[in-house]
Amino acid sequence: MSAYANPEHPDQRLSDSDRDAAVAQLAVARAEGRLTPAEYDERATSAQVAVTRRDLVPLFADLPDASPAMAVPGPVGTPAAVAAESDGGSGERTSRALGGRIGDTIMGVTPFLAVALFFITGFQVGFLWAWLWFLLIPIVGIIIYGLGSGRRNTDTARASRALGGRIGDTIMGLTPFIALGLFFLTGFNGGWLWAWLWFLLIPVAAVVIYGPGAGSRNSAR
């Protein structure tokens, strides 16, 4: 991997495809056991925010030169597919969440936390305003996956992992407002006791759009 460890033009700025190719090479090193999963995640994140070829040097300095046996298979321009193959077909990707996997975990726990706080507040104080806890879900989602989080992690926009691409992102962005509107509509017309159930649309939509298999369903198209 000397092309990365000893670049001919170290001050040359990288393109998106250059960064993706570097991540794919790191994925090869991980598949061969040269990098641990934690080391791969750290270096892949650094490669995605690299600006010049010089920024890639420390990421490949302790890795051997690329050889034909180490060449990454697959068509040119599909580094994401290459990385998936080198990960043993697991389809694992570097997370776009703010904080990486920690951000993913926080987002996954938030709906359950909101439900628990809803019932605790409802039984202790009253259910009239307990539904406000469900606003934690879109707020945390905006912070972790909202505008800027992808750039903070990758320094460049990436293709959406949502089912349906940007359409899925748009649907997910509108879901909290739809749930809020249905909550008030049901509350004023039918009662507030069960109106909060509309907020469950948010985690359900998130599971469908961003859940397991969403990336593979997009790539299969």
C-alpha cells in the first residue's frame, strides 16, 4: 500500500473516490487480520475526513505494499461493495451517526427511554403533558443523524443508507411532524389517553427505513 504510505504528490487534495478507495484498502487489511475491528473503524473514519494525500500516510505507514493477491476485486467506482466483500459479506459500514456506533446505540435506546419516561411521568404526575417525552426521539435523531453529522464524520456527503435513498430520508424527517399533528388531532377529537400512540410511528418508521437490511435492499436495486 505504498501509494498511500509514500504518495508522489502529498499535498494533492483527495476526491470522494480517493477516500472511498482508501477505506476499501483498509477493509482489505482488516479482512486479512492486519487490523483489528477497532483499528479499522478508527482509520476508516480518519480516511473519510482526509483532505490531502499526506493525511493518509499515517493510516498506511505500518501496512505492507499492495500486491496482486491483495488487490480489491469488483468494478471500478464501487468501493462500498468492495468493502462489504472484504468484511466477509457482513455489509458492515462505518456509521454516519455522530459518535459512530455510540451514536447508533444512543439512538436505538432513545425510543425505549421515551416510553419509560412517558409512563413514569403519566402515573406520577399525569398523562396530559407526559407525551412531551416522545419529542426526545426526533431531537436526538436530529442531533445524531441530522444536517452536519455526516460531514462531521466524513467531511463529505455520502449516498443515503435509507431505504429509498433521499426519499426515505425525507419521509423520516416528516414522520415526527406527522405524528405530532395526529397526536393533537386525536387528542382534541377523541381524547388524550391513547393519542400518544401516534408517536410510535417514529421508531417504526426508523426501523423500516434505516433498520437491518435497508442498505442491502438499496444495493440490490
